[in-house]
Amino acid sequence: MTSFTIHMTTLAVLLPCTAALAGDGVLLKAADTNCTQGQTAEIQIRATTVDLIGGFGFNVAPGSLEVSDVRYDGPIFSTSWDGWDDAPALNPSVGAACIFTEDQVDPGDHNLVTIEVPIPANTPAGTVIPVDLSNVMFFNYFGDTPSLDPRNGSVTVYRTSDLSNNGSVGAEDLGLLIASWGPASPKTLADLDGNNVVDGADLGRMIDRWTTEG
């Protein structure tokens, strides 16, 4: 028996009535995000629902990469909600539930958790890593049946914007990018998105990463 199954079994015992799948119209969404080679992608998982949520579970697979950690950083976890997961793992299960009925999540759009995925340094710039959701379940206290509509996300990989390799993106890196403006070879470091041209898209990425490590 998996830890996810054990937790869900425990939840069913704790609820004052039998836990049932939550209402009609629950959307689970993995964000589309980006990350620099060799850094850790942070992928937000959100739920939009027209009914109460008292618990949820899903598996998440960022391509063939490992999920290193799950952060239970949604506002719901400031109450009686508690979460569990199998990370670090490939395609880990993630689950959470509240103990008290008053802590069920009201209808609306809610940040649930953030998934951390280390991106290998040798991942080619421009790679889009799919983030697939599966085995999605929602629960509440009232016996409603959900209409699940999971939406997969993605991670777009970029080269570092720290072209000078001095630990921080700044004016020196901007000068190097402008000096490389135009058609580029596959090895041009200023081609941050890997599309064989240094242009406004690369400039936008550098500005977005300004003063960071890249």
C-alpha cells in the first residue's frame, strides 16, 4: 500500500461522513513557467472550482525528470490542511486534506502547491519540458461528484543571462548580448532561448533576470 493510499484511507476515517469526490467543475492546472539550465524550476499547481474542496490528490511528471520537493505554500495550509507526497521521485503522488469542515476551500481560484524540479545543466536551450498531471482526485464532505479537467503545464529552458559569469546579471552582460545581436550559431551564449538568433526575446529574458544569478 502506497503512502498516498494510507493517507486517503486515514482521511476517510477522520471525516464525519464518508469523503466523496468534490463538486462539478474542478480545474487543476500546472503552470507554464521557465528556468535556466542547471537551476531548479518552480511549478505552481492551482485549482479552480465552483464547489468546496476538502482534499485533493494527483501525480505530476515533468517529463523524465525527478521532482525534488513539494512546497505546501498555498494559503490553505495556514489552517488545518496537511499535505504529503513521495518526493523526491519520478511522477510522485501529491495529496492534502483538511481536518475541520470550516477549513474547506471556498469556490474560486487557489494556489495549492509548488513543485520543484532541478533542470540538468546540459538541457538544450529552447527545450520545452511537459508537466503532466494524472490520477487527479478532489474531495469534500458532501458527496458531490467532480468534473475533472486537468491542464498540463510546461517548463521552457533558457541559457543563463549571466554571460560574463560574474554571478549577477547586469550591464556587462547587456553589452555582450548587444555585441552578439543578429543571426547566431548554436553555441552563441547570448542566444538565450536557443532559436539561432539574438534578438528582442533574448533581451527580454535578460531584463527579466536582471540582478539575479542568471
